[in-house]
Amino acid sequence: MSDSEASDPLEVEKPQTAGIPLLGSEDWWAIWIGGALLGLCLLAVVLAGVSADGSRSNPLKPWLTKPGSWSSNPLDSLFVEGKPNAIPGLFGVLVVSTVAFGIGAVAMGKKFTSFAVGFCFVFLLAVLAYILAGQNVIKSYNLEYAMWALAMGLLVSNTIGTPDWVKPAARTEFFIKTGLVLLGAEVLFNRLLTLGVPGIFVAWVVTPIVLVTTFWFGQKILRIDSPSLNMVISADMSVCGVSAAIATAAACKAKKEELSLAIGMSLSFTVVMMVLMPVAIKAMGISQVLGGAWMGGTIDATGAVAAAGSMLGEEALQVAATVKMIQNILIGVVAFFVAVFWVVYIEREKDGPKPKVSEIWKRFPKFILGFIVASILFSWLYGAVEGGPALVDAVIDGSTKTLRGWFFCLAFVSIGLETNFKELAKYFKGGKPLILYVVGQSFNLCLTLFMAWLMFEKVFPQAAATLGK
């Protein structure tokens, strides 16, 4: 439990479930909630049946939505032709989220009413973030909801301060861990294999090299005081942004301020790279396949990768999104090895006893297991079950992808609500974190471009041709 949670005036005596690892842990509750939502959405699609043309519909889709686009009137994002098209869907997301996370909060020692009241405020900020991101001019610049959600939270925390009654609901890690379990259902091995060996080389060879090199640079050259801050920034920048930062922070027990700093820098650079990389790729005359692989391996957020890829073309979009999905698989692998490294080398006393395997398991972020199981299950449904592609697409596109986006949005709002610029100032001393990120990302850009060029244009020039078939 963090210091902020320990001093929470609304904290109550922990229930008996707190002593049961599978019921009292945030990681496990992320798995239970994510798994339950995936199961319910899958059941709804199955019960809806198959249409005459073999397609499937998701009856939950109208009840799980987000605000739409608008030009001059923000209410247009909720009403279309005078009808409250988005309002039932927003209410559905609010009810589902409040009940699901409220049950988990109660199991971990919170009062349901206290959580629910604060959650409504957090959800309202998330709605406003989505509305801002839906404005047509803003959309044209690909300034996504994540940036606006973070800005909303920061505005509150650094002006009036986050109210005490909101704090029990600002559960950054709980929201994003659950979202990552849902993301597992979108990481389908069948689709990842379309890029085969070259995609794996770009995502799985470059990423660990950049991670290790950047961490070494921070420790040996910059001499950053906090190894955990160094690791979270290195993982955030080299793997896949916020998701990797959350998993790595749990593995190395990073402070909340360190996590907030890493995520803040990541979002800032993601916006810049998302806009500038497509322009640079066009100016350099790089092909869509090579450009897509380059962006997929370097731009942190999956949504930003898709947005940047679409600026180049459909082929670039498919390559970029596929490479990023291959890279997302490394979230669990990186978290595991960081946990091992921290227990065996960073925290072990020189003459102390040899750490036990149980300590590594204790440190390992358990929610990663939910991500892996969801990926395996939905990959099996997609490839081994008759009509599997239509079934999986209906579940993901009709409901779970929307919920995952909401959970991430809630997490970004919570990050802002928990972040105070005065507290972050000490971590920027000497500008070392910024230097670390810039140097690491520069190395990442160069090495990824080289590997993508080598794999896609020299060794396997025919690999990306299968994407369009």
C-alpha cells in the first residue's frame, strides 16, 4: 500500500479477503474483472447468434459507447439529430465500471459508497477528455484522449487540489491493469504471424537491446539516483509506453511520482513523434512497409501508432499496428525479468542471503497472467473455431475495445489527479530524466530503422505482401 493510501481518511478496516491473495490483491482483481467482462461480452455475442451472411453482432454495443465527433457544439458528441445517441452508452459504461471496480475496491478495504462518489467525478473528467478529443480540428492533429485525460487530472490537482473524497477512486494501476487484461484479447497470434520473422526481429530483438542500453546509460553515464526511475523510463520508452511502465513499476516498486514522470514524458513525446514521423518518412522517400515498421517499433502508444500509420496509408497502418502488437507481448516478459533483476541484483545486500524464488513471484505483476490467458484464449477462438474471426471481432470491436479505452482514459485522469508538479520537480534535477528519454529514444529510432530496413527490404522483402491478402 502506498503512503497516500495509508493516510486515506476513508480507509476502513480490511476485510477477511485481504488475507487471501486471490481476493485481496489489486493484480488478481484486475484479472477477475477483466476476465468476467470478456466472458460476459463473449456470451452476449454467442447468444445473439449468426446472421445469414455469417457475420455476428454484439447486443452490448449500444450500451457501451463513448462520445462522438463534433465541430462547434460539444453537445453534438452526445446528440445526433436531436437524439441522445451516446448517453445510454455512457450510462452503461458508468454502471459497469462503478460496479466492477467498486466490488474490487470493497474487497481491498474501501467503502463502496466512498469509491462510487469519487468515481463519478473521475468518470466525468474522462467523459470531458473524450469530448475534447472528438472535436474535428483536434482530431485532425491526432491529439488523442490520453493527453486530454491527463491534462484534466493535472488541472484539478495543481490548482484546487484533488479533493479527499475523490482520492479513493483515483486508482491508476487498477484501471490500467484491468484494461491490459482486456488488451490481451486483441493480441491475436494468428494476426501477428502475418509479418513472421521480420516483425519479430523488429519488435523482439531491438526492444531488449534498447531497454538494457538505456538503463545502463542512466546508471553508469548519467548516474541517476533512483534505479527504479531509470528502469520505468527505459521500459516506457523502449517497450510500449504506459502499459510497460505500469508493469515495470510494479516489478521494481517504483514510486508513484516516478511513474507519473515517466508517463508524462512518454505522452508528450508520443504526440510529437506521431505528428512528425509520418512527415519525415514521406520526406525521406521511405516505403509504407518500412515506415510502418519503424513507427510501430518506436511510437509508444498503440492508438498513436495506428493514427500515425493511417497518415501514410493502409499498408503502413497494418504493418505499424502489427509490429506494435508483437511488441506488446513483451510486457509480461520484461516485467518478469525486471522482477528477477531487482530481487537478485538491485535490492540484494552484498553479504545478504540468496533471494528465494518466492520473492520473485511475489514481485511479479500477476495481472500479466490475465493478459497472457486472454491472448491465448482469443487466439484459439480466432483460429480453431468455425466462424472464429467473426466471433472474436464482434466481441472486441463491439464492446471490450471500448471498455479498454475507457479504463485507460480513467487511468490517465487518475495519474493527473495524483500528480503534483512541486513533488515532481526534484526528479527533474539536472534534467537527467529528460536526457535519458531523449538519448534512449534517439537510439531506439536509429536501431529500429536499421533493423526494419534490414528485415523488410533486404532479408525478407516479400513478408509484408501477405498483409493485404
